[in-house]
Amino acid sequence: MASASAALRKSQTAPLPPSDSLSDEDFLRIAELVGGHTGIRLPAGKRTMVEGRIRKRMRATGQSSFADYCHYVFEDGGLATEVTHMIDAVTTNKTDFFREPEHFDVLRRHIVPDCLSRSRGGKAALKVWSAAASNGAEAYTIAMVLADMASRERRFDFSILGTDISTDILAQARRAVYPADFVAPVPAEMQRRYLMHSRDPAAREVRIVPELRRHVGFMHLNLMDDSYAVDGDVDAIFLRNVLIYFDKPTQVAVVGRLLRHLRPGGYLLLGHSESMIGASLRLKQLAPSVFKLV
Ligand SMILES: C[S@@+](CC[C@H](N)C(=O)[O-])C[C@H]1O[C@@H](n2cnc3c(N)ncnc32)[C@H](O)[C@@H]1O
């Protein structure tokens, strides 16, 4: 396995001369381009972060300054190829296994029992959507919890869809290889069952076992799109830690579009810092960041 730690890092190597920075105009052009495609707001306070991340693209395209890079993108035909890379560069993909762990208790105590009781003793199949999946840690955490339950309840099965706008991060999610340190939040018993270790002990990497991966699929999806190519009867949508990057009207529009894919009685789980955003006529709040479609 190649180094997943390196793949997870998004930073630059050698520093540029300190004098090189984005002009006001170029920063605004980048902010408008990114905002228009992704909904992500890039206020002035994000400028240093954007410079740091765009620097990598500058090198990759052989440009020697921010001004040259922006000229190449905006005036010299580079836009079509660079837009995807720019989105990959500016999205914040911070995630963890078992992040905000209360949500996985909701999965165990409410979402799966609901699914089992609806199936009235027959086969029960749960559909879960991780709608800002990042490197897959959230989707595989859900898979671990559900696989555990499925091992005790033979009639229970599940499928998980992970979607994200960043093509780079989706490639990592599909590969399902993580640095050993990164999986530390996974309980020891689950690590034993659901993670395999590299044959090269020096690699310090693990991979999600195929039996778990077969329940999880990943797909590119932009939450800004007018409609989503996703089933209309999803049982639970995890939309955690992405709405914070959008302005209020965008947050409301995204939640509204996602609700079209939730079955009646289905669950929407937001990040803890986003709990107020779920306030909608069609949602009943069960816990600070957990909602049920009525
Ligand atoms: C901070 S991560 C959250 C990951 C995970 N949900 C969690 O809570 O740990 C936010 C993710 O949202 C994705 N994202 C940002 N804008 C998006 C958009 N317009 N459509 C789809 N995904 C988007 C980013 O690429 C990033 O991977």
C-alpha cells in the first residue's frame, strides 16, 4: 500500500518567496469560482488558507507566481482542467472514524430498530447516505456499526452510499486505506474484525476489509446541483459538517433537496455545530442534531 498519510496531507512542500501572495482581484476571482461551483464561502479571512492550498496547483501547472497561475486559469484556457483541482484543493475534508459518536448510538437505538419493526419479521434492508463523505471514515464507521448489528440479526442487511464533490477525496474513500493512527477511534474489537493490516509492518497502514467495503459505494455528487441521482427512499442521511461552509439560503436549499430522498419517518443527522439549520416544517427534532421526517 502506498502512503495514505501522504495522500491525506494537502499541504505544500518548499515555501515560496514571502512576497508572493494573491492580489485582491485574484483572491476574489478564485472565491467566486469556488463559491459558484461548490457553495463554499471564502471570506477574506480564508485568504492565507487559499494561498497555501493553491500553491500546490501553481507548482503542478508549472506557474511561478500566483499572478501567473491566475492568468493561466482565467485568461489562458486553464479553467476547464483546473476547476476540479481547485475544488479538490480548497475543500476542507477534516473527518474521523466515530466522529460525534452519539449519532452512531442513534443508529443503533432508533434507526435500525425502526427498520426492523417496519419489516414485521421479514427481510429488513437499511439504506444510508453519507452526503459529504470526505475520505469515507463516516461511511465505514456506519458500516461497522451496522455490520455488528447484522451479525446478530440475520434478516437485517444494509447499503451505504457516500458522496462528495472532491474527486481526490473520493479516490481515497474507495481505496479505504488509512494511516494506523487515523483509525485509533475505532473500538479494538471492531479494529480486529473490520481492518486488515499491511503486510509491510513499516507501512503502518490499515485497509477496510472487503466484507465491509461491499456494503459501501461512493459517487461524485455536488450538493449545489438542482437534483440528485439518488434513491428516493433513503432511511437515514448523514449530512455532517458541510453546511457550515454555505450561506443560510444555500443551507436551506440543500436540506430541502436532500429531504426529497428521505422516506417518510427517515432520519437526517447534521453536525453538532449545525443543529439549528435543520429547523424545517417537515422535520421533527429528536436530539440537538438529529431530525425525523414527518
Ligand atoms: C469537513 S468534511 C465532513 C466529512 C464528514 N461528513 C464528517 O462530518 O466527518 C466536508 C466535506 O464536504 C465536501 N463538500 C463541500 N462542498 C460540497 C458540495 N457542494 N457538494 C458535495 N460535497 C461537498 C468536502 O469535499 C468535504 O469532503
